[in-house]
Amino acid sequence: MKRKRRKSIEVKIGKIMIGGNNPVAVQSMTNTPTEDIKKTVQQIKDLADAGSELVRFTVKDDLGAKAVPEIKKQLLNEDYDVPLIGDFHYNGHILLTKFPKCAEALDKFRINPGNVGFGLSRDENFESMIKVAIQNSTPIRIGVNWGSLDQSVLKKLMDENSKQGNPKTNNQVMINSIVTSALESIKKANELGLENNKIVVSAKSSRVQDMIKAYELLAAKCDNALHLGVTEAGPGIKGAVHTAAGLSVILQQGIGDTIRCSLTPTPGVKRTEEVVIAKQVLQSLNLRRFNPEVTSCPGCGRTTSTVFQEIALNIDEFLKKKTPEWKEKGFKGFEEMEVAVMGCIVNGPGESKNANIGLSLPGSGETPSAPVFADGKQIKLLKGNAKTLTKEFIKLIEEYVEEHYK
């Protein structure tokens, strides 16, 4: 299915171009204390190594702002030039003017219209941050979040709605308020001299349907580059599914230029989990290809052993391990490779023939021979246990990569 990509304005963030015809970029965020330079640098490196193309971190006080230039310096000294995004709430106008080296070191500022200031100070504070962005030629993201929505915008739209003969629901007004806040902030930034090729926008909600509607409305009313996300998606499987459900609907419409998976991290699990999920969302939609993919069946009563499961997991790990090695060797196009590991004769031969290379097991105890197909033709008949079959199949995959992608 061919998608029609929404036409958005290109924005350069550090070395990365987003919007326009550029690929949808993966973004992540640290959860270390920014003032802890050692931990923050290490986590940024981990996220970049996992595939994050932009990394955001909190800048909440003087200590964090002072740390930013040193974080940038240490990363560059270790050949990490991933764009760095400063996340500002409440006091960004103070920190960016008080610590000019912090502003200079950042590749983008995230500004939340809901807490940039209140009352008369709101416009003054916003203007102060925009001026710093213009002085440094730094792009910004106007990041509207329903959990910290500009209450003046919400109140105004609620009051107007209450006077209508057929008023909208409170939830509909809330979604409109998210979009209105974003559009008003774009207009203010433009009036202050910041052009749209320096402005990225987001309109996040933790409710999937609300997030979808907000981005659909926003995409129709502006041509700014859009950063997508389901905010506060939650932990574990729920968070991953919540995120994938929201992002996929929007991305499938051709909307979106960067994405982030805002998962609640599992204690002891690396922060890089959110990057892995973001990449898989893009790969599953065939918007990006990061590594070869394994097709394998769920198993049923026709597969009474764990042989095909063990092989599928082993092959998946093998492909992830080999991906950076093949890249370093200069192999091209192997990321598009599809590898099948099928458990029985029902769909096994068909899936294996349809893949670039596939192993089709017979089912039940999985002890008989298993054919291997490459580009639709049988090339080998393998026999043995899970360990033997895995070893032999890996050898055939390596030969296939050498022959087709070198």
C-alpha cells in the first residue's frame, strides 16, 4: 500500500534533517540527572548506539544548564555527534539567557506552551526563549501536552463552547485546545521572527484516540514538521502496544516526521527499550529498515516441541548481532532481508519460499528433515536437533548475505 506523505517543512537539527521527504527519525529521552555528567553522557551513548537519532534531556536548573556544554564536549570527543535537545519547563527563559553556553551547545529547545509562564509573564517568557533560539539559529519544538495544557486556552474554548446551541463534549474541546495552543504558539514564534524551518510541533495525549484526533487536526492546519508520541504510554506490554497503536494510525496516514515511545521504564531494564520499540514500529510499517527481520509462526498443536521456537529466537539474536558487523563491512541492502523460521507444513513452505531465505520444519516432534528455501527455491535439506539446525541455517544465511549484499 502506497502512502501519500504529508508535505512538511524541513528542519535541520544538528546533523539530522527532518520533515520534507526525509525518513521519519527516532528520538529518545534520558532519565539520568542531567547534572550527573558521567551518567548522562553514558546513557546518551547507549541510546545513540541503539539507534536513537536525536536525544532529549531535562534542563531544569542551574546545575543542569551548566552541565550541558561539558556533556556535548565529552560526546564529541568520543565521536558521538547525535543532536541534543534541551527540555525546558517553567524556567527555560531564565536558564537560556543566564547560561548562553548551554543554549549554544543544544541543537534544539523544547518549549511547553502550557508552563512557559502564566498571565502577563507568559508572552514575555516565550519571547525571551524565541530570541535566544534566533540568536543561536537553533530550532525549537513547541511541545503541547494535554497533562500540562495552557489553561487560558482551555478556559477560553470551554467558555465559547458553553454558549453554543449544540456544544461539543469536554473531551472534544480539550483536543481542540491542544491544537489551538500549538497553532497560537507557532503564530507567536513567527511574529517574533522565527521561521517555520526552525519550528517542530507536537500535540501529545496519553489517550490513543485523542492523540490521533489531535494530530489529524494539527496536520491539516499547519505544514510544520511534526513530532509524534503517545505521552505517558505506561509500562511493559501495555506501554508498547499503546504506543504502537497510536503511532501506527498516524504514520499510516503519512503524518509525522519524528517519533518517540514514552514508556515507563522497567527497573533494571535499559532505557534503550524505547528506541527498540520505535524502530520496530517504523520497520513493521515498512517506513524504515534497520535490520533483517524474522518471520516465524506462533505454534499450535501441530508443533509439540520447542525446536522451531528455539531456532527462531537464536536466528533473531544472530541477525541483531551481525547487523552492525555487516554495516561495518559495507554490505548494502541486507536490512531488507526477510528470514523465515516456520514450525510445520501448513504455512511453512509458503512462508519460507516467500522469504529471502527460510527454514520450514515439519511439525510435531520436529525430528525429520527440514528444507531450506532461498529466493523461492529449495537449496538444502537439514537434519538434526535445534542446535544443529540453527548452526547449519546460520551458515546458509551468512552465505546468502555474502552472495547478495556484499
